[in-house]
Amino acid sequence: SEFQDYDFLQFLGLKKAPSPHRFQPVPRILRKIIRARETAAASGASQDLCYVKELGVRGNLLRLLPDQGFFLNTQKPSQDGSCLQKVLSFNLSAVKEKGKLTMAQLILHLGPRSYHYLQLELVVAVSVVQDRGVWGRSHPKLGRLLVQKSVLGPQGSLQFNLQGVVKDWNRHQLKNLDLYLEILVKEDRYSRVNAQLDNPCNQLMHSLHASLLVVTLNLKHCHPSSRKKR
Amino acid sequence: AAIPIPKGLCRNLCHRHQLFVNFQDLGWHKWVIAPKGFMANYCHGDCPFTMTTYLNSSNYAFMQALMHMADPRVPKAVCIPTKLSPISMLYQDNEKNVILRHYEDMVVDECGCG
């Protein structure tokens, strides 16, 4: 039975049966996609398995990679509104399929606490880490800025498409991706928020969960999209 | 007038049977997040020579059945899947990556003699 299992798992593209200790949180979008596929399969409707309708990109394999990074400056947040700084680190070595990356989306899950009712305004900035330095000890050397966005009253999770990462991966097939995340609270609101909450930054630091959703298109199974002839 | 078919013959003819694969039975529930299982189905039944043209058969199956009549050393045409469809699976690997992948040819939609 084990031998047959092994053969079948190889057919599924796995070396052995995974044995995770506990399941990672699955974002709503993945649940939505699989539910839609199940419904379509049950009704016998034809499906384009090389296009992810829910994300609007071509692709036949979706991976959610957990962040393996660490926080910087974990002392009390400064009065300039800087809430947290974190190095996000993603292991992309599993993404080695012959094909191309069509999407890389950073998902920041803010945790169960909603910041919506506070009208808290966060500024999220994400940069590429050019040089890690001494891992976990020195401040990394930063490269180009990928995201800078102001979010008013955030709740649930925030998603950011990292188009630059897609281009980089398709050029060099990176094994690791290190990003620098900084979250700031808008200064004019900070004092008001501070008065209402014990320390929103501290809470955010404890509840923040980052992951990277990557979509790949295997050209062996999916032909590149062709333009219709006129 | 139609020739009456003996009772029970139709039931034994090649057709699709329902089979639900429950991942818990395979111990796969430890790493497959969704679905909990799927309707895989299977094909089973006879492919008699006289019926091959009715049983969604290929030309090859007809020739094989004909050859079996002429020489029993040639095996009979058998009941096989003629149309399959994929399923999507959401699972977690040992690197804590959550993966959504499609697997072709996992569900038997139609059966025939081949």
C-alpha cells in the first residue's frame, strides 16, 4: 500500500505524503476559488484550468508561501507614527516549475482585531531588501520601493500585487525573496488612537501574519494565450 | 420486432458506477485541506460483441471483439473510461506552503468499451 501510495503521490507531483503539524490559515480567495471549481465540476460546466478568473490572471498552480522573517525595532513605537518594521522572507525554491510566474500578491492579515471602527489610517510601505546584512541583527540595505499605500480603517487582510517581483522572478528565478515592510500610523490620528487603545502597534505586531500568494503558469499544460487572427 | 433482452443483462453491461473517494480513508485528510473527497467513479461491466456498437465503443474495440470471436486468445474488449475530468485540490506541503493545484483525469465521466 505504501509503495502504491508513493507511486501515486509522484504522479501528483509530490515526493512523499506531507505531514504538516497544523494547517496554515487559508485566505478567503483560495477557498473561494476551490469552491467555484467544485461547483463547476459538479454541474458539468467546462472550466479553463489555465486561467484564475477570481484573480484575473493566467495560471494553473497557486501557492501560498508563509513569511519566515523577523521584526526590527521591537521596542515601543516612536512618536513619528512608525508602527512596525519587519523583514519578510519567502522561500521561493518550491516555485521551480517550467513556466512563468504570472502573479505575486503580498497578503497581510491584520488579525482578528478590526481597526476599522477606530478610523485608524495606516501607511504601508514595502521595499525590496537588497542586502540582508547580518540576518536578524543589522538593518538590511533597502532596494526599490514596491508599495506605498495609505489605508483608512483597515480590517481583515490587505493585498498588494507585486508586479516588480513577477518581472524579477521571470528573469532570474529567485530562490528567496526578502522584503522590508514598514507600517506607519498617520501622525494627526496617532494621538487620538493612542488615547483610545492601549497600543495598536503592539497589537498589530502580535497579530500580523504575512504570506505571499504566487500564481504560476506551466507552459507544458497550458499553451500561451494567442491573439485571434482577424 | 425488437428481440427481448434477457433480464439482468443490461445491468451487467459496461457502464459507470459511483465511487466516492474519501480522503480520510486514505489518511490524506492530514494534508489535503479541501475537498474532503471526490466522486471518482469507475467503469465496470461486460462488453459483448453484439453490443459493442451501442456501448460508446471505439472502432478498435469493435475490431478486438471481432478478433476475439475468431480467436479466443485475443482478449475481449474491456470496459474503460472514455471521458475523464479534473479536480482541484488544496493541500499543505512539508514547507508549510499551501498549494492549489488541478489534477487532470481524476473523475470518470463516461465509460465505454475499448
